[in-house]
Amino acid sequence: MPFLHKTKRDKKCMAAMSSNKCRILVVGCGITGAVTSSLLEQKLGGCSVITAWEKAKGIGGRMSTSRSPANSSCIADVGAQYISPSSKYWKDHKRYIDELSSSGILEPLQATIEGDRSSRDDVSQHWVASLGIGSMVKYFFKKADAQVFTGCELSSLQLEGNAWQATTKDGANETFNAVVLTMPVPQILAVEGISKFVSEDQDRQLRAVQYSSRYALALFYDAKVTLDIPWAAKYFYDTPCIRFVSVDNVKRQAHSSIAPSIVVHTSVPFTMEHVDLSLSEVEPLIMSSLSELLPNLPTPASTKCHRWRYSQVHHGVEGSPGCFVLCEDPPLLAGGDAFVHSNLDGCIESARSISDALAAVMNAPGAPSCGADNKL
């Protein structure tokens, strides 16, 4: 199902096609794609229409929030657990945190995270999303007035005159004046036709990018269940399977009437050893390890297991360029945390780099992508 209603999207796209507005496609609906869309809306104003495609069933990427199938108020952050702005970027990024805080999206994390090894010199405050970490992504897409489609996997990109023809895996296609790719690097390189626009040096740098992988397991409980766990979240360093466990509703400081949930993240070595197992095969292994850590844990009402094949960037693009401009006419850019580093600061930096580069290209004298010459 699309995040925004299809008829609204169609009407807006039709308006753009019959006017001089540029059509921009953002591929990947994680936090980089969302902030990029918001910044482009600010920089380009009313002269563009932003469409976003996401291959998954929901938006958020590694900042996604899952819901219990039996209780929509029982949620769990299966990706990022909390936000830790770095002092290095605080001056430039404080406005994003302030905006999310004043909008009721973020609040300071009050609970203690046991085993947290972050330095107080680097991180002065952790932040948590009271409605789930995915609410951050939804906020920026809504701010951008973007038309977001889920279940749309980009299959190929082809030049069509002075525009891009983007085709999904199921064969649907649309034409855009500019395209921004924010999904993980291996998925960028897998897009048919992309190799024509990646230089030899860019290709070398992109293929050198490395990611770690993790499994995440969410456990959803009935509202009447009480979890006798003395902490909100804890890192484990002496077990081979589990690295992190969060009592998610307590971590988010949710009201006591909210049904409890637990999130488990596996260690990187465990995931590497079992990365090719099916989710149904790996879930019992995680549950067995969890029962050793928390032997009195009640049986959950439901569970959800997820494989983060591209969890965190282990080795990013050299020099942290923020983004690559793969083509200027018409614009084609690639970005994401692999072009900086894996956390909110890295995603914001990449989004700023993308929006600056795209705005510069589209506003350049003689640029054919926008204006009266737009034939879309």
C-alpha cells in the first residue's frame, strides 16, 4: 500500500506534467531520502514535485518501526533505537533536533542504557522518538509534501531525451527530470543502466564500501503482561548471539497502559555465521539465547524477525564526499550514509550534500531540466 493515497499522487503528477515544474524522483525512503526531500522542497520551492519510491512495504529504512498485528499501539523500533547527535556536528545539526523536539517527535532519553560505551565528550544527550523512530522519516516526507510509494523497487534507469525513465521491478515506469538514489550502495549498483553513468574511479570507490549485518527480533505482548526487567535497554558483550536488548515501550517512555514490547539485535559475528538462514530458522536461535539472558520472560503474543543485510557502514566511500553526481544533464545523484558514516549526523550531511549539488545543477544557467523548456 502507498504511504500517500494514489489518486492524490496522480493529480499532483499530472499537474507537474502539464506545467513547468520539475519532477524529482528520490529512491529509498529512509532518513537520508526524507531529509533530502525536505531540503529540496525548501531550496526549489514551488518549482518541483518530489516523488519517493521505497522497495519495502513501509518507509523508514533502518529507522523503521513495526506494529503488533493484534494491537496497533504496541510498536517496536526494529532498526535504530535512539538518536545520539555528535558534538562535532551539533552546531550545524542542532536545528533538526530542535525542530523534531518542538514537533513532538523527539524527546531526551531519560532511561539509562546499560553498557552504553559512547563518550560524553562525543555525545552530550541521547534522544528517543516517543511514537517510534519511523515517525522522524514520516515527518520529513510530510514536510516535503512528497508523494511516497511503497512496494516500488527501482529496476532500471534509462535516458529518454533530457529526462530519466525509471522502471520498477513489476514493469511500471515514469519519467523524471532528476533522480536521487539513497538506498544502500549494492542496491544502487544493481540498478540496470546505472553502470553507464558511474566513472571508473566512482565504481572502484563504491565497490569498496562494506556493511555489517544484523538480525532484529521484535516481541509483542498483550497489554495485561508485566515484564519484570530492571533496565530499559542493555548492551551485551559476553554472549555470541545477542548484542542489544531493549524493553521498547520503557525506552520510549510510553504510557504504562501501552502493551509492552521487546527488541533484540544480534551481534555481527552471529549474523555473519547465519546470514543465509531463513528468518524462520534463525528466530528460534535468537529466542533460545534470549531465554538464557532472561529466563522468566513471558511468551509473546506475536513476533517479527528481520534481517538487516545492510545494517551499518563498516567502510564508507573514501573521503566522505556526501554524494556522487553521476550525471549533470539530466541530474542523477547517489548518496546515503555510506557516503559519510552510519548515524543520523551522517545521513543529514549526505542529504545536505545531495540537495546542495542538485540545486546547483538545476539552477545553473542553461540547465534544461526545469523552466519553460520542460516538455514533461
